[in-house]
Amino acid sequence: MQDLIPLTAVVSIFVGLPWLILHYITKWKTAATLTSGDEALLEELYQLARRLDERMDTVERLVAADNPGFQPARIVHDSEADNQKLRELDRMFAEQGRTVK
């Protein structure tokens, strides 16, 4: 019985503890990544946002053509700050080898 305590301590320190640490490191790394389904959903949402932005621009142009005093409440069309974010997303898609429709 007395010989079992040091053996248990050595096994716990040199086998159990590293296994526990490596197990949770692996869980942490796999949980932080996007699945291919997540990436597809993000790309679909990005495309939808671009189409909706184009539609809003069209609606604003039509309303402005009918009402010269119309001031759009949203971001101005082709605003540099707005376009910079879209260019960053386009660049990220290009790095992944995807094309933006």
C-alpha cells in the first residue's frame, strides 16, 4: 500500500496532468474555428447585405428624383468609410480564393 502512493503521484503528474492539459487545449482550438457551414452562411449573408445595400441606393435615387428636397437618413451612397469595410471583406474573400458575385 505504501508503494502505491508514490506510483500514483508520479503517474498523475507525468501522465494525467499533461493529458488533461492537452485535452483542453485541443478542445479550445477546435471550438475557436469556423466550420465550412459557418463560412458558407457568412458568405451568403455578405452577398445578401450587398444586394440590400444596392436596393436601398436604388430606392433613394428614385425618391430623390421625385422629391428634390429628399435627404437620405442612412449612410450616403459611395461613402469612403462604408466602402472601406466592403473592400476589406472583398480582400478577405480573395485571399481565400473566393470570388464575390
